[in-house]
Amino acid sequence: MSSLLGCDIECQREKNINKLREMYNKDLDSYYATYNKYLQYKYNKGRDRAWKKTYAENTLKPKVEAINRRLNTILEELKTHHHLLENVKNHS
């Protein structure tokens, strides 16, 4: 909170946008890693392919879907904050 002292509304919005971008990038990296693991396990041709396919569908797929939902939520927040910031700048 102390980082927001002396910061006007436009400055606070910029900080919020930057925080959302950081969250988005972190989740996007996690999404790619988890999705790639999901694909490797789902299409594995090794001896333990049945276990890996089950693990992919029951464990990794729900994680990928959850990360995807978070990414979509963050993206919507970014759009909202960016739109509001543009309105503030245009009315200044």
C-alpha cells in the first residue's frame, strides 16, 4: 500500500495494469508448460501409456482448463483497466 502513496488515480491504474500483465505472463508460462506436459502424457506410446493418458485426462487437463480460465479473467481485467485508463487520459 505504501507504494501507492503519492500516486494519483492514473498512476494507480498503471500499476494495476502492470501487476495484471505480470500475473498474465506468469500464468501463460504455466499454461504452456502444463499443456505441453498434458500433450506428452496423453499421446505417450511408452509402456505406461494407459497410466499417463489417465493422468493427463484426470489431473493435467483440469489444471490446463483452470489456468485458461484465470488467463481469460486476467485478460478481461486488463481490457477493463486499459479502457478506463484511456478514458481518464482522454478527459484530462
